[in-house]
Amino acid sequence: MKRPMHKKTKGTLAELKVASHLIADGWRVLFPLGENNRYDLVAEKDGCFVRIQVKYVTPKNNGLDINCSSSNNWSILQYKPEEIDYLAIHDPVNDSIYFIPVAEINKYKFKLRLAKSKNKQERGIHYAEHYTSLVI
């Protein structure tokens, strides 16, 4: 029987998956030293640096419900454009990576749809297929 993965292990796995994806796409990847950073890694291409916070998100109901904040024992902090540039989402079920510009996030939650909605609603829907690349 497979044991559940610890939260920190999931985070490390997601960071390595995102880093591998970026390297294969021609980016250089840098990891900050220590735990007191708002971003998990930095990607560089052609002299442009991008700060990335990585999330491991398991899909449910044809979507990825992304927590757009971090928390510790004292506070919950929303990610802001002056702290990070992108959220990178690792979907372990489909082994997919998505890049959401932090400027598009205006709440504590963000949902990426993996399939069309049953009621055919389009307004306000963020389809995962539109977030597959890191864009400078």
C-alpha cells in the first residue's frame, strides 16, 4: 500500500518537475538559498529573470483549485507582483505544468479548468491549455 506523500515532499517534487520542464525549454534555473523567500525558483532566459512560486495541485472536478497565498503559524499572505512573477502549477495526475502570471491573480484562489464546463459557461473561465508556457 502506497503511503501518502508529505506536503514538503510534494513541494520538492513539484519544484524539480517545473525546473526540469524549464531547462528542457531553454531556461536556466536558479534556486534561492534558504526558506525565507516568496519564490521557489528563478528562471532566466536571454538576460530576463522571472521569479516563480511553485504549487503541487491535484485535479478534481475537471479543474485545478490553486491556493494563491502562503501561510505560516502567524499569517496568511497573498502573492503580489512585487514579490513573484508567476505561479507554476504541477498537476501530478496528468504530469502537466502551467504558468499563471501573478498579475492575473486578484484573489486568494484561482481555478484552472482542464475541460469545458458542462453548462458551456465561458466568461471568467481560465482554461489550463492557455497557461502551458512561461512567457517573457
